[in-house]
Amino acid sequence: MELMRNGFPRVVITGIGAVTPLGRFPALIEKLKRGESGIRRIQSFDPSTLEVQIAGEVVDFDPTEYIEPKEARRMGRPAQLAVTAALDALKDAGLTLADLEPIHERVAVDFGSSLGGHDLAQQASYGYRSRGRRPGPFSLIQSLPNIPAHYVSRVTGALGPLVCISTACATGTHSIGDGFNLVRYGRADVVFTGGVEAMILDYALAGFISMTALATGYNDNPGEASRPFDLNRNGFVFGEGGGVLILETMERAIKRGARIYAEVLGMSSSSDAFHVAALDPDGSGAARAMRWAVEDARLNPEDIDYVNAHGTSTKANDAVETRAIKTVFGEHAYNMVVNSTKSMIGHLLGGAGAVEAIATIMALYEQILHPTINYETPDPECDLDYVPNEARDAKLRYAISNSFGLGGQNACIVLGAV
């Protein structure tokens, strides 16, 4: 097997970990293929005063599986999820902490969160303002976006580059692309990469309700709320969770007899330079990210078989993303398949791109596409093949995964079957 591609070491995925509204990896993938929804009435607080009372919430999560109880109590929820996903990925890769120790200066963490541990910041703020209780010495530090990356580095002993990318909803995809470059350009031998978010808090939902961004009218049937590309979609569903990939060179993976899920081939990011929250209606920023990523992979647009879409279930995003896909791929867009993982888990913000990359990787590995559920009424503006409601066998060689964030930040990675 060739060890180099386009003059650089080939970069492959050998470990996967995820904590999501549909559970952890690999159970997550089986549920996605069955078209199960992880969206439910919020359990972590009483949402009865809110117009929207549903979310893609991680339930039955025990952080003390990997983290000492005293340490877990000090950590924000995003950090707890990140450590769990990272150690699951390590185990999935057939590696141990002892295996990493001899190369720890060549092990990197490139892992993002858009908002960090707001749960701890909220608790500290409430205690101070309502009771005059002084915040703990680490309450603000623990709420920083880079702290999940810190904990992943700390528990794995990674002493190489430590990077936290925070690009809103593009964070997870952007981080994977950046982690890919760390391996591709020889700055690390092993990279833990991905993203996480845990912001199911009352004021966060209230803020998105004020933006009229969330799906409404589904409190009694939450599993039907996220309906990407459907004519009757009316907003996204808030979610939490995250995912971690382990990247390494093809040469290293083969030498240690690792299972190889897929290959990272290219990445790109772009800016809309348009509006803090609204998409550029012509989709040019999203199109640039896709086109540049395909070029970075040294592929032609016609080589791409599958797009894991950002697919948020908002009126604007799904139409603009469809427009951007057709701009980049032309008539070939009608030969490709497109699906939305968010139809089943909601929008995980900084964790979305990581979990959606995992769904894309497993589609390439198993040659099975998960469905876009709740697709009932076609939208004339969204006229591609969205894999409606039923999983599908497919012959897939190359795929892209899209993420578009608030502030007009777009990211795209290209993945290939091995």
C-alpha cells in the first residue's frame, strides 16, 4: 500500500470515540443507520417556562468511568465528555497510555469547543449574584473553550502541539482539518482531534429562541423536530456531545497492525464576511470551502460521491447549502448523495463537525449511508438526493463533510475509503 500521497505522508483515522444524544461509538452508528432520534424533552433542568422544551441531550452519562469523582466535580461538562471520547478513541485504536509514553512529544491534541464550560460559569455567576458567594478559584478557568483540549492532553500525556480552535459551529471540522495538517506536515505522529459542546442551559435556549432559530411546535413529538431539507422545516434542534478521532500516518498504522477506518485527504476553510448570524444567501463562502478542500485533496469535483451536509433544518441553511453544492459540483450534484446527521442528534455546535465526520467515516468504512429522517415534503429549493428516511447501501470512494458557523466561518474536510 502506498505510504505517500501528493508528496506527503498519508493520514488515516485509526481510533474513534463519541459521546452523543444517541450514545457512544459504535452504538451511535447502528442507531443512525436505523434512523433513531436522540432528541427528547430536556431532562437536565425544568424547561416548562420555555417555548422550546426539547434538545439532543446526552443522558445516562457517568464521567467517573474514566475520571476520579473529585476531579470530575471540578470539570465542566464539555471537558468530561471530551476526556471520555478521547479515551474511548484510544481504546478503539488498539492503543494504551503506555504505548503513547515513548512518543509523547510527538502526540498532539487539536481539539475545539465554541463556548467551553458555561455550566460552571453559570453556577459561579448565580452563586455570586444571588447569594454573595465568592466564585471558586478555577470557576472561570474551567469555563474557557480550550480547557477540554487541556484535559485531553493531560490524561493522554500528549506533550506535542496543543491547539484549540473555536470557530462556532465549524469548530469540529476545522479542528480535524488542522489536526490532519499536523500529521501531514510532520509536526506530530499521533493526533487526538475533534470537538465538543455542552450548552443545554436555560439561558442558552432562551437566547436561540429569541433569534427564532430553533424548531418550534414539537414539544410533544421531539423526534420529528429536526427535518433537514424538508419543505416544512422551521429551525434547528439544540444538542450536546462531541467526538474524537485519532489520526496517524499510514506508515505508522500499518507497522502496528492498526485497523484503518478511512483517510483524510484534504481540508479548507473560508469566510462569508457577510453577517454575524445570517448566511450569505448566494452560498459563495460555503462553496469556496468545498471547492478548496477538493482541490487540496487533488481531486476533481466529479470524484466526490457523498456529502455529509451541515444540514441544520433551518429554512436558510438548507437552501443555501444546496445552492452551494450545486455551484461547486454542477450537474454532478444530482449524481451524489447528501445526508444530515443532525436530523437524528440535533446541532451539537462545536461538537457537530466531529460527530458528523465520524458518521461520514463510517459510511466510507461500511459502505452504508444513514438516512436523513423526517423528510416528508420535498422543497423545490432543495432538490438533491438526501437519503430520505431509510439507510442505503452505496459504493463510496470519496466524501466531504461540511460545517458552517456563526460569524460566517466555513470548514470542509475530504475523506476517502481505504
